[in-house]
Amino acid sequence: MDRQEDALFLSLTWHEVMPSPEEAKAALNRFSMKFSRRFPGGSYVWKLEPQERGFPHFHLFVYGVPWVDP
């Protein structure tokens, strides 16, 4: 991971249905597999944090991917 390059900040949040801890981890694993296929040179670090309402919320610093205009 080259942390000298610019990073993108990404948040992954559930809005309607609260996942179990296992479901949240499985969703992050699916994201990781898709991310690796789409950006083979990319990497990220993540942190899980509960929102005030208790829903899981992943924060990611993403490296090695091009900017995508939302």
C-alpha cells in the first residue's frame, strides 16, 4: 500500500435493515472481492464504527484507484 499517493474516503452504511455482525462482515468480504477484481492494484484500510442508532458503518481510506465523479 503506497500511502504517499492521494486517498479516497468511502463510507459504507446500512439504512433500513440492521445486519448481524456476521452479515456485516460478509458484506465487507463481498465488497473486498469485487474491489480486488475491479482495482487489482488498489488497496484500502477500514474501520467499523456503530452509528448513533446502532447500525454498522464502515469507513475506508482507498488507495490506488482513479477518481470516479459521483
